Amino acid sequence: MAAPQIYALSVAAAFRGLDRQQQLYAHHMAKAAWNGTRIILRQVSPEANDIFDFIMALYRDCDGVWERTTERGIVQPHELQNFLDYAAMFLSNVGNYFGSGDQKFTPDISEESLARLASFSPKASDLLQRVKVPMLAKLPSSLGVPGPLTQSTYYLGDNVLASSDDIAAISKFMEEAEILPENTRLKRNKDTEEYAYDILQASIEHDEFIFQGRGFLPGVGRRIRLAQGDHRNELRLIYDCLQEAKQFSSNAVQKDMLEELIDSFHSGKLQTYKEAQKIWVKDKAPPVETVLGFVEPYRDPLGVRAEFEGIVGIPDPAETRILAGLASKADAFVYKLPWVEQNERKGPFEKHLFEPPDFSSIQSLAYNSSIIFPGINLPNYNDIRQEVGYKNIIFSNRMVAERVRTRGLHMVEEAEQETFKSHRFHSYYIWVVLHEILGHGTGRFLTEDTAGNFNFDHKSPPLNPLTQEPINCWYRPGQTWTGVFQDLSTTVDECRAEIVGAYLLDEPEILEIFGYTENSEIKPKDVIYNMYLQLGVDGLRGLENYDPVTKKWGQAHSRAHYAIFRHLLRDSDGLFTVACDTANKKLTVKIDGANVLQKGKPSLGRMLMSLHVYRCTADIENCRALYEDLSTVDEEALRWRDVVISRKDPPLAFCQANTFLGGDTVSIKEYEPSARGVVQSWAERGIL
């Protein structure tokens, strides 16, 4: 494993700018976020919680003074550093699989050296006996459908996903019983047991509910049941933190949100969680922003069950003003999208009214997740997004890493590399912003509800712009985006949002909002050219997260980037070329700079139109045919991948602050951005 690049998520100055009440609220919410750690670890791999405890036991054995291990002659300095690099990566990813790519990583240290490292700590020695085999084993190499090469702790028991009929029946039962899947796992029991499957639901309440009548599986002649109480110990700790935080909420809206959140964690009912999300959207520009719950389904091989995450952040006023300026004009930019009709109602595939969302730039105080994104757009529930709204958040202290590092630089021609480096962040930042506000913020699902009401004229359906024929599919009663598109839902959603960002980036008024005019040092044409060059570089870099053995993609964004680039190679009339020298491990993407917009933008528009219409009309069949074709990795692309892997950028890790309560005063502590700093920060969080 390569040594990670470690960045500090600096936030102390922003935290000290809060008043006492706000600091107390932020502290308790951050504790709630960190108390979800063991839920995430349990969702990653069977061994992850024990590996976490092993790292913590070693830290406590030497009181964080790691030199003691080398002074004792237990291990060599390079062996210690290799282990600390692994520990930092494990803690930063909250598990032993990369958050970006879902591929397993192992420590570059022998079993014998690990045993010596643990020899002075009885607890560490005991834990090592439990974790050494899975921690050092190369397999399962990635997350995915349980099998010899991949694993998923969302699905437990032998052959749990073997019967597609059973899985379809269980999904139908859950839908009828109004059990949303995001906070559940599925366990297949042994054939000798009374119940064929248990649906494990995260909740403090611990009870069992037997499906009467509906829960009978014809294929096996047995029933399924709902077993509440999954992750209950961690949820109890989170519950207690939220009760403390409620005392220091800034307003009644925030307090109402916390009460719904508390109720949902207690009962496991996601309908209550959705009520909390609706209230959260209405809490505009709070002094402390928070996200907590089972949010993103990226790691579920079926694309419906979500990983826990907790985020607490403090707004950056200067950057937020710029983003608010964009949000206030966003409705005008919606009309620039290819499916939007130039009238007040915008046509059948777009919301008639685009209300400016809450858009803030925040410095994260606690970001407990397997992957720390530069920006997010929540909630993910499309009914809430269409009826109530959503929030966009950019993490300014996370963006620092993107400002100083240029991934995939070797794929750019040498003569262009310095320019690419100096311009990259300027394009990247706008791309992320547009991805969040207009990528995830646009679109209108055509739906039918349980009462037989349609949100379109079903007697005279709108024309499909791809076929010029009336649409013949839409979201039926109870259907959702993730339920219909399943394994494709997250990657298609990200792909569409990425294209929206790139498609709109050349708009002069957008560029002017961010300070790029003909009078600025970096000109609009520089930002635009760099954006399209990034599409090429990121498309090739995406191959890092493709597994040629399983033929599976490990990261939604990576698959999306590759699909976009593959489309551009086919469809943009020679705008891009790739030169590959496998002998010298050299891969270069080139672009016809004179025709970037003339060829590139129309091509992006064609792909965007297809994905958008498929998404709005629940057309999974045509979407799957297009997307799987574009994301197929052929022999030529495998050669590209070999070069990409041989020159892979170092993995990224983050070091985050902690807050401590002394009486009624909260202090903050930041740590050096090193492997030791990362381990120390986690040890001082006091995860139980």
C-alpha cells in the first residue's frame, strides 16, 4: 500500500467564531456523528470493528509514543511507519476498503512483525489473533455481491442473493409494509430455521415483526420477518448526544428536526426520518449545519441500502455569498439545459418552479463517512426534493486538497502540464458547484400515485424527445428512483450530474459570478479548455476503480467519468485522442483545443438528454443498454488501465479536529496532518 497524502481539515478559527450556545450544539452533534463509527465499520466488513480496536489498543499501549516500539527493538522504524500508514488509511476510510473504489487495502507489514508489535499488549495480541487473517488476506478484493472475490455485510448468510425471485418478493413485501430499505440489512437463515430471511432494521427498539400472509415465500415455503435492533448500541449513544444537542438548538425548526431524528433512530421508521429531512431543508443558513443518518447507497450492490454518515460543519460567510449569488440566478440557467422548453412551465421533464435552494460553503468540524466528498446535495428522497426542496453544501476545507494536488497529471502532454495544474482547481470548483445545484437539483419524475393520479396528462402523454413518440413508462405507485434503477441508480445519477456541470460551465454569466472574465488573469476560455481536458483525464483515471477479474466497477463516480469519456471518444468527431505507450507506461489524452465547444458541448448534450429522459420516465431498460455499453471496458481500455494503475496517485487521507467539553465550555484541538496525527485524533474521540 502506498503511503497516503494526508491533509488537515482545518476548522478551529471558524469554530471559535461561534458563540457559546452554538459551540455546545456543534460539540454534541459532532459526538453524535463520531458515535456512528461502529455502524459504518459493521457495514464495511466483518473484521473492521476488530481492526479498529486493534489499532486503538496499540495506541494506548504506547500512549501514542510510537518510538517506544522501535526502542524496545520490537519492529524496525520502516515497519512501524508502514503500519501507521495503514492505520491512518483505515481510520480515514472508516474501514479496510477504500471509500473511493471499494477496493481492499492491506498493511505492508508481515504477520510476524504485527505479532511483535502487539506483544506488549495482551488486548492487542488477543485482537490480532482474530483479525490477522482477514486483515492481511487479499480476498475478498472488493465490495459487491457476496462471493469468492467480493463481499457485502448488507447481505448476510449463505447464498443470500442467489434467488432473484426471493429478493423481488422481499422488496415487494417491504414496499407493502412501508418499510424503507435504507436502514436495513438482509440475512438469509439456514434451511432448518423457521424463517427464511430476516430483515435487520437499525433501531434502538428491539423487537420482531412477523409478516402475516404477505411474508410467505412460495419458492421455499417459509416466511420472512422484520428484526429490529440492528446497530442499537451505537444508535443509543447517538440518541443521547442528540438529546443533549437539543438543549442548544438555535431555533424551533432545528429543535423539531432533532425530535423527529431522535424518534426515527428509536423506532427505525424512515418515514419519521423523512419528516426530519423535510424540516432540515427548511432550516435555512443555520450557524451550524448537520447531516446524520443512513444516507448514501453507493456501497450496496443492489443500490438501495445506505451507509451511515455524520457531518457537522460551520458556514464560510464569504464563499457562501458567492454560492448564494449563483443560487439566486439558477432558474435562468435551467433554461440552458437541452430538455427544457423555453416557456414558463419548462416542459414535462423539468420542475415548473426552480426555487433557489440553500447553498452554503462550510468548513467541516466532523465528517464521519467512508468517503469525504467535496460537495453534497441532500436529501436523496426525490419526493422531498420535488415537493419541499433540498440543500447544497460545498466543504471548503475539503476543497483545499483539490487545490494543491493534481491527480492524473502524467496523462497531460508535458508542454501543457504546468498550465493544467494552475487552471485545474478553477474549473474543478465550478464543476462541483454546478454538479450539486443544477446536476442533482434539476429534473422532474413522471409519476402515478396509489390513488391513480398522474403528474402528467396520461391520456395524451408527452412526447419522448429521443423517439418523438409518446412516453410509455413512468414511475408506478410506490416506485422510487433507487428501487427501479437499483445497481445503476447511483452511478447514473452521478453521471448525469457531472454532465450537467460540464455542459453549463461555459456560460459567461456563470463564469462571471466566480470572477472569470476577459479582464481576469485566468480567462473564461482557459477554464473551459481545462474542464474538457479534465473530462479526459478523469475518464482514464476512473479505470483505477474497475476490477477486470470481477468485471465490476467499485465507485459510482469513476464509472460515470469513464462512461462520459467513452461517449466523447465515440461521439465528438475526433475532439479527443488517447496515445498509449504500454512499454514505457505512458498514457496521454489530447484534445483539439480549437473545437472544444463546437464539438464537445453538443456531444455532452446528446448523452445528457438520453440519461435525463430515461431517469424521468423510469426507463431502466433503455438506460441499462446505453450505460452498460458506455461503461464496458474493452481490451484497449484494459491496456490503458494497466498504465493508470502503474502510475496511480497516492491515496488521500484526512486528519480532523476534536472538541472537548470542560464544564460548560467547549475547546477544540487540531492535529498534525500525518499518520500519527490521524491515529491520535481517533484515539482521543473515545469511540466506545
